[in-house]
Amino acid sequence: MNLFADIRALVIDALTALQAEGHLPTGLDFTAVAVEPPRDAAHGDMATNAAMVLAKPAAMQPRAIAEILAARLMADPRLLAAVVAGPGFLNLRLAPAMWQGVVRAALLAGKDFGRCAVGAGQKVNVEFVSANPTGPMHVGHVRGAVVGDALANLLAFAGWDVTREYYINDGGAQVDVLARSAFERYREAHGLEPEIREGLYPGDYLIPVGEALKAKYGNTLLDQPEAVWLADVRDFATAMMMEMIRADLAALGVSMDLYSSEKALYGTGKIEAAIDTLRNMDLIYEGTLEPPKGQLPEDWEPRMQTLFRSTAHGDDVDRPVMKSDGSWTYFAPDIAYHYDKVSRGYDQLIDIFGADHGGYVKRMKAAVSALSGGRVPLDIKLIQLVKLWKNGEPFKMSKRAGTFVTLRDVVEMAGADVTRFIMLTRKNDVALDFDFDKVLEQSKDNPVFYVQYANARVNSILRKAREAGVNVSEEVLAAADLSQLAHPAEVEVARKIAEWPRLVEIAARGNEPHRVSFYLYELASDLHALWNRGNDEPSLRFLQEDTAVSQAKIALARAVTVVICAGLGILGVTPVEEMR
């Protein structure tokens, strides 16, 4: 049940009837007609912009349309009032039975309340994390992993067919550096002093890799030149790093449907095929680029390169795909990889990138636009930095990693559920402060505690009701006399519950999972406010002398937990039934 969609349908029906009666011209497009919460809750329960968006095509004054629409809508028993405001907005007040119906709908639907088919089964690929397989993941990867996983959950909840994918960057120079770093740990495993020179990875996490290399190869690689052992050590170390990364992701509650390898693109003709496809579209040419902004012409040495005409698809400048020495740029395999995703038949692609990849956004969108003929949209979410704090100071680096705080450090200190929720308390393109002290404190200022506490409070209500002999089974609560829920504070909670299906659609269409955490905090706040008012107004307490009244009030509370559990499920957070 989506009450906002139901009332919008009521508005559209009224407009259609007004057309049939000759009060409005025919042929009007109602697509832009919306029904939303009003900016000021004092103005009503919902508001529609129908008169405003139809005024110009109807060649009528907005207020004139609003007035005849209001009169038509007032004939429906679902509305108590339809009031024209300002130049032609229409504020609507719903009958109490509508809010009570939302509570019942939530109880009947259970975990599926708010689930919708707006995605219509479209195939969407969400690529996220995609960390270089050169070591454990750091705190920046935590945020990208949580955002990507929660987004995938959200899209699946809203009716998309979702594939979670990890792109292994195992084709570049960084894996050669990994191999050389691992080889030094291999030497160390044989009692030799490792030479961790500048440019190599210094973290202790490579010590087990060195020991594993010793177990497999013995001392046969010690006196060999790099050309002999580099490829084998690279593959061995990369495989062990990916095992570590999979384990790290599992600790955060993230699992992938598919792992794709950059290395698999080389020597297989896939890069050449992708570039040839663009060449056949006259989008590949030989040329030179203008000097970078801020660089004097005399400092610029123009070089003939193979370029992708990305400006034809919205980019600022054309991009090189092959260097003057004939080797591929980093961009070329990325084009091939996305061409592969397009070829797999996805209707939409989503990439979760670190903030340092901002320069890649336009060029990747241009490539996908060209390769898909404009059919497949690519949305790229940039993940801004996470700043860690503890005891009022920046949190120091991990000795194990050598240079950064790892994902495991964060999860072990805060827990996976807390980590996931906090990572979604800001929009992805806004920097986030993660204070280990604050995220674990039990207060209203800690959003994950506040939401979990609301769920635990309702479970406490259910336990006390059972102890008092009140039947609070799912069936009984769903059939309760909800007309008892007439107090404004109770209606306010029901209103917030009614926003959930609409919120799911908006968040899914915008690829914005953070909206779910914002909403859950607001819903929890309304539940806590109702609870606290019961301390001063006994009639608002959930347990009353009259069993039927108790069941109605508890039904409202239970509907809150239905939504909280559904929302936490999207965020990948386990609901807490009892606070300790």
C-alpha cells in the first residue's frame, strides 16, 4: 500500500472527470502531477501541484483549476478537506481511517510492506569496492562497500534484478609491486632481512604471504632473477589478497555475485574489440591533445596518440586510449570492461568510485553512452572521505596495514551493524566523521542506537502485554479496532509509517540508500515522542485497562517495527530486540 500513490490516483481520476464534464480541456498530460507531504505539516497531510503544472497547457489560472479540483475531491469520503493555498497549491486533509488503514496494511504485509515493482525487473549492475588486490581494505573502502551493498538491497526491494560485482584491478603495475613486496617477505620467511625499499608495500599483512610462498616453493626462488618468479609470485599473492578481501567483506556482511578480472581483458582481444567498436562509430582517431589547464604551452610537448572522441558523448575533452609507445592507457581496459557489462544485457549500470576518481566520471559515461547507443545509463556515485576519531583525536594508522586503518580495525572496534548504519548517515558525496566514542554511546545523538532502541522498546511492549495476558499475535493485531488511534500524536506516527513506501521509491529511483537511514531516525523519533508523551498522558500509554484499546495501540507500535526491520534489512543491519 502506497497511500501517496493512492491519493495521486484519486487526484488523476478527479481531473479526468473534470475533463469529461468540460471543466478542463482534453489532451492534458498528467505526468508531472504529484502528491507529496506539504512543506509545513500544519497545512495538511498531503499537497498536490496539479493546478500549478496544468495551468499553462490548460490556458487557465492555477487557482481556478485548484478550486474546481478541490470541490470534486471533497466528494470522496477519504478526504476531510481540500484547501487552495497561495497561487494554486492544494492542501489535502485525510480522514483518520486512511492513516489507520496504513497501520493495518503494514501489519498484513509484514517484511514486504513498502516493497514495490518500480524497477519492473530491469537488470542493474552495481559495481562497488573494486579495491586493488594489494592489501587489506581501508576505511574508505568500508564506506563504498556499505553504500554499494545497501544500494543493491534497496534496488532489489524496489523491484530491480540486481547483480553485485567486484572488478579486480589485477592488470596494472600495482600487482607487480605487490609481487616484489611479497617476495621480500618470502626472503624473510627464509631468515633473510627483507628489503622493503621505497615504493613497496610495508604492511605486516604480507608476512603470511611470504610464509605461504615458502611452503609452496621452498627455497627454489631465492637465487632466481625477477623475470623467473615475478609472474608466479604475482598470481599467488593476488589470490591470497583476494581471499583476505573476501573475508573482510564477509565481516562487514557484504557478498558479491560476481568477481571480474582486469587481467582477463589483456591478451584476449577484448580491449581491441571494444576500441574497434568505437572506431567503427568514427569515435577513435589519431591526434594530439591541448595542454592541460594551467600549464604553459612551452612546457607542453604534444604527442600523437590514439584518442576516443568522448566529447561527442558529453565529455569536456577527448581521451587517450593508447599511448604514443603503443601501450594501452588505464582508460582502455575500463572501456572494455564496461563494454562487457553492456554486452551482458544490463538495463542500467552503477559504479561506486572513490572521490579521487572524479575525473573518470564524464569519460566513463561517454564510453558507456557510445557503446550502448545511449540505451544503458551509467550512474557513478563518488564516495567522499571518512575521518576517524577516538578520544577526541584523529585515529592513528594500523600497524598491520602499514599506512592506513583497515576495514577489520573498524568492524572489530565498532561492530558491523554500527559501522554500516553510521556509514549511511550522510549522503555519499559528503565527507563523514566516524567517532568511535560517539557511535557506541547510548543516546539520541547516536542514530543507530536511537533506531535500535525504538525496535527494542516495541519488543518490550509486546513482552509486557503477553505477561499481562493480552493477545498480541500478528493475526490479532492486524484485526484490531484501529479507530482507537485518534490522538494527533498517534496519527503522526501513522503518517510517518505511510511515508515508507514512497520513500522506498524515491530512494531507489535516485540511487540514494542514505535516505533510508534518515527516514528510520525520524520514524524512531516519532515513536519515542509518543512513548514519552505517555508518561504525562496515561491515555497514550500502550497498555490500557481495555484490552481492545491496548491491542490497537500496540498494533501501531508493531507497525513501526515492521518498517524499522524492513529498513534495517535494506541497510544490512540486524535489528536488536533487547538493549543491553
